[in-house]
Amino acid sequence: MQAQTFPLAMTQQYIVDQCLAEAPPPWCYHTQFSYHLQAGTLALPLFFKALRQVLARHPVLRTRFSRGTGGAWRQHTDADPGPQPRFEDISGQAALQQEAWLERLLLDDRNRPFDLLDAAAPLFRSYLVKRSAHTVQLVLAAHHAIFDGWSLAVLLKEIFAFYQQLKDNPTLNLAPARYDYADFIALEAARGEAPEAAAFWRGHLARHAAFRPARGSGTPPRDAYRPAVCVLPAALLARLQAACLKQKLPLKSLFVTMFVRMLQDESGLGQTTLGLVSNGRSIALKHPLTTLGLLWNMVPLCVPALQEDGAQWQAVQAALQDSAAFAHYPLQHILRDRGADQLFHAAFNYIDFGGARILPPGADFTFLETGGLDQFHFPLYLLVGMHPIDRQVSLVLNYDARCYDEAWTGAALRRCLERLEQLCAGMGC
């Protein structure tokens, strides 16, 4: 694979700008994924080989950024395989010692931010830690400017699939992957200014009312940025799915509705605008489902405040449907067209990798525990994720501790759950 150089995609540039802005939150756009894995029969050397070769075959994981003398940013993919996964063996330690050791590893990784200003610095790291004869901890860390959630699913799927193949033929080797992210950059450039999309967003934001939370002047400690997290009880999730079937509305719009309610409680405005992560994996790409990189945009969703939850849900779904055709229009263009530096203080992302089928048939792996970090620069960021294996739904509310605190975010999540219960009860579900 030859070294290549390309301009940044629009969302990449947006993220870089936010990371280099004055005083972003700690760990801003530093993504980290940690998996405690158990296998009935674990061939550790083969699993490590699968990890090394899958990571080495993807040029996007060797991306580096640089800024030219004119200020224009470029991204470069190296020809060499890049940094190797770090391997550690802590199998001789007791369980509590292992947990403490891993907590330090994760914190040390977070406290080593990816350096966008160093043109030689990699933007991806990985670790494999042996915990016993049958268990390992897999940790992947990347700057969000080169990696999105679907890329994670693709990467995990390839690692497990190649490991299965190696168990049958240990001498197999993987061929390098094509740099498909260049296709995404080319598609974005070909779309140009898109006057129809610009006109839509002007109309959509006609009733936009700005709101900014109060921000303290101090510098909170880094451990003040721990997100509020809750896992939906299985019984409540089943009732929500029944309500969705009854209303013929998707689960995603229901969670957006609850987030809108949270923001309405805070602002008291008759209109709420939030940032919505939108999928950029267009069918116009050659390989939309297997391309690695950052392939999403963020758009402002503006929704009126309605008294009844069912009507609010319908309004949110209508806004989602109306904006879907124009969700590729870059946020920077929307901000430019309105002469604004920002339109929202809160962002929402819904992740469901159910269709990715991460574990191949016959795989004997079990996900004992999963964890992660996905910190945006916004004062509030709600990530709703459906686990690809057990289908549990987690709500993770990240917050800037200069604007919010643990008590506020915890109470806000509890109110969300109460509203979801009330909505199900009101629909007879």
C-alpha cells in the first residue's frame, strides 16, 4: 500500500477546529473502547495475529494530520503498518488487582491525547491484555476525526472472523485493504454547495431560539467529567418496542423525543434545537458498509415544544423525516449561512450495530463486559446505544462539568426513564 495524501472531510475539519479551540473539555473527541472477552478455547497467539493483521491492513488507522503554511489541513496515510498493538499479561494478578491495573491503563491512555499538531503522531492505539487462559481485555483508542462507531463494528467483525479462519489455517495472511475513505471525501466534494439543502435548513431553522447554559469560570478536575449512565431495564425496553409498533414509529425518534423534553425542561423555550449525528454512509460509495473512517455529519434538529408526549413524538419524527434528505449538508455550511458560530449546546447520537453481526457463526466468544469513552465538545451529549450482542440499551449522558454536575445529569436521566414509563402506560403498553 502506497502512502497517500488527501484533504480533510468537512466533519473532520469541524472536529479538528473544536479540539484546537480554547479550553475544550478533557478527552475531547478521544474515543476509547474496552472489551472483556471470554472464549471457550482461546488460542491467544492466533488472536493476537488476527488483531495485528486486521489493524495493519487498514490505511485509515495509520492516518496523520498536518497543517500547511497556508493553514489548510491534510491527512496522510503511511505505507508501513504503523504502531503495533501493545500486549500485556496480567493473568498472575488477582481479580481486584486486574481491575485496578486496567483502570490505570484506560486512564493513562485518556491522559495521552492524540496530538493533532504533531504530523508524525499516530491517531490510533490498541492494547491486548491476557487476564487468564480463557479471557482477554481488548482496548481500542482512536481520535474521532478518523473513526466512527460503524468503523468499530467493522473492525471487530474482521478481527473475530479472521481469528476463526486462523484456527483452521494458522498460516493465513490478510491482504491490505483499499483506502475507501478517499471515496467519501470525493463524494462530499462532488456534492458542492447544494442550494436545495441550504434552502431547506434556512426554513427548518426559521424559528430557532438560541440557548446557552451558564458556564463556570473554574477548572473542574478531570474525574468530574464522568458521564451519567443507565441501562434500560429489559421489561421497559420491551414496552417501548411495543409502543413503537403500535405507533408505527422508530425507537430512535422516541429517545430523541425524551432528550428534547430534557432540554425543554432546562431552557423553558418554545422551540428546541439539538445537534443530531447523521449517517453519511451513502449508497453512492463503493463500499458503504465496510469503509473505515469518519462518515457522519451533524445537523441541527429544530422541534417545537408540545404539551402531550405523543404529539411531541410525532413532531420529532416529522422533523427527522423532513431533514433526512438533507442530512449530508455540512454543519459548517449551515453555520456559515446563518452567520453563527454555533446553533446548539446539546448533541444526540443513536447507535445500533445489530445488522453488523460482529461474531461469526460458530464463534465461542462471550462479551463479559464492555466500556468506552466518547466525549464530544458540547456541554451535553446523549449517546443511546444498543449492544450488538445482548441487545441491551444504554443511555450515556456526557457533560461539561463547567456547565453541569453529576447531580443534575443523574436527575435528568431519571426523569427520562419516568417519562418513558408514563408514555408506555398512556399507550397501554
